[in-house]
Amino acid sequence: FTQTKLSCFVTLASDLNLSNDTVSTFIVACSPLSGTHLVGATAPNFKTLAQAANALQNCGINGPVNLKILPGTYVEKVWFENIPGLMDTANYITVGSLSGDRNSVILTANTTMPNSIPVVIGMNEMTRFTLENVTVENNMQGETGGIYITGASSKIKIQNCKVVSNNPLGYGIIAGVDNGSTSYDVSFHNNI
């Protein structure tokens, strides 16, 4: 997964000020992901789960993807949506701890983080996605959550996870209707 910055210089005949003639954009050049990838490691894997989610959204998948998270506490907000290749029925994404112990990986966020997403992990319009063997801890204030499943998400599994909300206005898991779309075939197994 690599990002390349492209800069273009445009000069208009009536404008001789070259300092205001730069247009910049980011172009992401990458191959679709498949196989097992470590989170919490260094290249070619991912330092954070948010970095892995970004790679999935930009590069897509061309086979089953397993994101195995190394033991530790990860303070970040993660959003999964619009992953190219996920609609292929042979493809799926599984996110979980490398050890299989839900206490070894803690995914958490706090209110002071710059990202405006009010959840630790969110899924929108996702399918064939499993989150397993992790702790999701909501430490944000206000109406915030641990796991949020929205849009026409389907075939979602949350299993063997510990979901904690340290906020009286917050929630652990919410799944359902949003903007007229209904999530369906969402299952929860052996969670606390």
C-alpha cells in the first residue's frame, strides 16, 4: 500500500503570480488485498487498524482477508465501508486478535480525538465481515458507541468479543436502520 502525491502547476496568461498556481492531490496506487495481514506491525503490514481499513477501502480485496491484531491497546476510531471486491461471494474480511484472546487486544477511542466518528468501530454498507476475539471499549463522552453497524450491512458477525461502554449515555453495540437502509443477517455469539 503506497500513497503518491501528485502536484500540477498551471499558469494562466493573465496571472503571472506562480505562487498560487499549484494544485495537489493524492493518488493511491495499490493492489487488492488477500490473505493474512498483521496489525500493530510494520511494513508490509499495518501499524493500526485504521490504516488497514484505509488500505481496504482504497485498494479493495481479491480474496478472503484476515487482519490479525498483535496484543496491545489501540486508541483510534475505525470505519469500514465501500470496500471494492467484497461483493464477490468468495471474499470476506475477518478482524481479530492474533492470539485468539479477547483480552489481549483493546480497541478504544476518546472524545478528544480529531476524527468526528462517534464510535470506536463502525461499519456501513458492509457484508461478509467478522469481528472476533477483541475488546472494544467506548471511553468517549456523549452519545457515542463501541460498535455501530449501519446502512444495508449484511452477513456481519460479532463473536467472542468484550464490549464495554464507560459512558452512561453511550452504547456497546447498535445495529439497524439508518437513512432508510436496514442492516440484516447480523449475528452476535459469545460476547460479553
